[in-house]
Amino acid sequence: MAKAVMMHVYGDVQGVGFRARIKSIALAFGVFGYVRNLPDGSVEIHVEGDDDRVNAFVETIKSLREFDIWEVKIKETSIKNYNEFFIIP
């Protein structure tokens, strides 16, 4: 079964290689979607794919220790049928 999740990550996550790290994790888990910086200093991640893969991706992001993450907000969202994971500049 497939699912999609929208994540908002707050902390020191812009200008530190966070989006590139998120993309590499997404590729490793075989999930699709995007990551982008938001004007408020947070990062938005849309991820979709197999339930188990999406859940593992989310848990990995929540447990990243190489970045100063203060809060991660997560909610299920609609599937957009992406066929890759990309960084929105």
C-alpha cells in the first residue's frame, strides 16, 4: 500500500546541506517527492511510496543528529505520483 507524508522541519536546516542529505536518504529508501526551503527558515518535505519505506524515511529524518533540528511536524497528505525525488531550488 502507498502513502504520502508532508513534513515540516524546524531548526538550523537551511544553508547547511540539509536538502542534499534528505535527497540522499530518499534515494536510499526508494521513496519519491521533493524537499524545499521555506521563507520562515524551515524545510518542507513531501515523501511518498510504500508504507514501510515512507515510515522508515520519516523515522530516519526524525533521528538525524548531524543537524540542529528543533521540531518535526508530520501529517499524511495526498499522493502526487512523483517518479523521482528532487530538490526545489
